[in-house]
Amino acid sequence: MFAGIYHKKRVLVTGHTGFKGSWLSAWLVHLGAEVAGFSLGVPTHPANFEVLGLKDRLLHFEGDIRNLHAFKQALKDFQPELVFHLAAQSLVRRSYAEPAETFETNALGTMNVLEGLRQQASCRVGVIITSDKCYRNVEWTWGYRENDTLGGDDPYSASKACAELICQAYLKSFFKQDRPKVATARAGNVIGGGDWAPDRIVPDCVRAWAAGLAVKVRSPQATRPWQHVLEPLSGYLWLGARLWQGDQAAAGEAFNFGPPPTVNESVAELIAALGRHWPQAAWEVEPVDPQHGRESTLLKLCCDKAWHFLKWRAVLPLSETIRFTGEWYRTYYEQGAPPMYDLTLRQIQDYQTRAQAEGPAWTAP
């Protein structure tokens, strides 16, 4: 997988204790990488990082991405060859309550990562993950392309647009030579086992249903390009591999990673499908509190660039995405943490097998 690039490579993941970061770290360990993580503690309880026992499977640096000195010290100690930057304040509603922290973490934190990459000689590749919300969203019906206008009406979205602009400045000013090779990645709404963040629909569902309650839903008609967490992670890993190989079509570029345009279901449809994997699932509409701020109701990505230049595409139909997700949470709530690392690896292997049948470039031997 991924041309064997990650076997025995030193890879640092920022935000490795978060939902996506913990899945990425587990996959890198599975690929034979020597993995380290840099993160400000464990974000939730329970947390996928703890459930999978990842602290015993990688080198764990605890630090704030807003602290450049601490991050540079981690780079110096570990000497990574590749860096995946996922550390972020990732919640839209929280960004209204804590806008300064959101901008400091997402914009200035990204600047610190780029500054570290610039100064650390061991770093050859950097993949900077921002968000699909970095685009100025006018809620049109077609997908946003990588050259569409950046922006954001809420602090979270604006902070991610800022992160992209900072990346562009570093790429033009400092990363013109051979080292490091850097690109940015933008992904749509991600679901999968192990997410317990507040104000996200799948974690809200499983918390309520595990307690025998009806989940409260704010915007049942809002639509999102739902995808399993492994889909964009395969894109990030393949992008990193292509940068390592010196692919000039990847270096300095931004890429969207999302499902086909036909996958754009409403919150209500997602809950109904997930509920089929959970006995006595129920939900009810909760009026939106204007103090919590507005969220977009329609957001889609165009991923043609990832296919054209990277030969990457999503491979799981939504039914399988939901089955993977439901299986993971049902196992956890019925059996607890002990089987979850093995189940996670099995889902990674099942995903790889399905991808091989579909034939995206990252699966080639």
C-alpha cells in the first residue's frame, strides 16, 4: 500500500489524540512506520486514542501547537521524515464561544508547523490538513474546487481559510527548493468509529442511543458529503507518498478528498440509516439556539483534481460507511475497549481489500 513508502519511516502526526489523528496513527503503525504524535492532551472521554491503546504503540509528545518552542523541540527529539498536521480546534459551534483560541490554534498553530518544517532538516514532507469549510460557502449546488475563493463567516471556517493562506505564503516564500515538499488537503464531513466530539451527529447519536435516549437533532435537512474516516486518510497518505517520491504535480498544491457527488445525504437520512444498525434508535428535532451560531446547510466538494493528478477516489458506498461505523460503536458499547484495536485494524484491512478491487493508484504494488 502507498508504494511501501511508510515502512520504517519516521512519521509525526499532530493532533494524534483526536478522532482522525488516532485513525491515521493506527494505520501508519499498521503500515510499519515509526510513529510519533504531538497533541494537547486527550480531547474527549472516552477517546479513540485511549480505547485503541495507542500511547503504547507510538511516541507521545504532549504539547500545545500554539507553542512553537515545544513543537520544535519535539521535531528535534524525534527527527521525523514526514509530518501530517491535523491538530486543530475542529468544532464550528465552539468557535463562536472561543474565537480567539480557534484562530490561534488553527491559523497560528499551522504557521508553527510550517516554521518547524522550514527549520528541521530531517523533514522532507509535510501534509497540512485544513477543512472543506475553508471555502467561502455560498451554498451553491455544485462542488467547490481547489481554486475557488477561500473564506468563512464563522470563526472556525475563517480560521481554516487563514491556515490555507499561511500555507500559500510559506510555499511561495520558503518552500521553493527540494525540501520540504508540502501540500494541503481539504476533506468533507467524516464519520466512523471512535469519534466522541460534542456537537457532531454520529457521536450525539451513539451517546444518546447507548443511554436509551432519543438523540436531539438541530438541522435534519442539512446535507453533507458523508464519508468514512479511512477515505480521506487514504488521500492524505497517498499525497504524502507522492510528495516523498518528488511528484511535482503534488508539491505546493491543495487537494479535496471527498465522496462522489451523488453522496450528499441529509442529516435525517444519515440518522435513519445508522439507526438500522442500532436497536430502538430514536431522534427528535431540537430548535436551533441562535446563540450557538449558524452552520451551513449545503456544502459539497469537487474531487476531480485528486483523481486527475493522484488517481485517488473514494471507494466505500454510503451503506458500507454506515455499516463500518455502526459495527465499531456497537462493539464498543457491548464489549468495551479490549477488542477495539483488533476491530480497527480489521476495518482498515477490509477497506484496503475493497480499495484494491476498485483500483485507485495507492493500492498498486
